[in-house]
Amino acid sequence: MDINIGIAETDRQKSAKAIKRLLADTYALYLKTHGYHWNVEGPHFQQLHALFMQQYTEMWTAVDELAERIRALGEYAPSSYAEMAALSSIQEETGHPDWKQMVTNLAKGHEEVAKSARNVLRIAEEIGDDATADVVTPRITLHEKTAWMLRATAQ
């Protein structure tokens, strides 16, 4: 069935492409955060274990909303680790950093996701994709605030 939501097909594709990158970045950060939740050690274990759980739970909800927005635009959401890794700007964790490096890595990851979300917002504004703008604007706020809090924790 044809999609007639007031956004041209080429513009919907452009928006969906940017959201795919944001989805992949969010998913990669979700995986990293969940792994850190399992493996954090040190004097701040309890605080960080709980904080990381709060963060990965929030991102788990976000990936679903982002994927559904891609589908609403008429495109398919990436659905494999390989697709996510190819699209993401966030490097996967291969080692076992200490708690402070975990916090630093996550702060940098949240900054990357905020930049990806801001790119989606610019495209959405350019093409009049108000629904996508509504989805990503709170993502920018959340990731910038989370990055700030993690930077403060790593001091």
C-alpha cells in the first residue's frame, strides 16, 4: 500500500537512513552499558551497577521507538548485529575496563548518540518530518544530560 503522510518518498528515505544510524548507535551503547552493568567492580559497584541498569533499560525502550519510526516511514529497520555494527559509530567493548574507564567510555558513547540524534533532528526539520523530530528531540536531551552526569562521576 502506498504511503501518503505528506513527506515525499525520497525525504522519508533520507530521514529513515539517519534514524537507522541513531538506532545502531543507541543499540551499540545499550549493549556496552549492559555489559558494564554485569562486569563493573570497585568501590562504586552498587551505585554504578544500578545506574547502568537504569541507563540500559531506558535505551532498550528507545531502540523500539526508533525502529518503529523507521517502519512508519516505510523503510526496514536494521535487525542483525552485523547491520547494527556496520551503521554504528560506537565501537564495541572487547576488554574489561575498570569502573572509571567504563564511566568515561559511556560518557563518550552518550555524546556520540546525542550527535547522531541531532543529525536526525536537522534532517527532520529540513524535510518537515515533525513526528521524527518529536521522537529524537528528547533523545538529545537525555543523552546530553547522561553524558554530563557520567563525566561528573568520572572526576
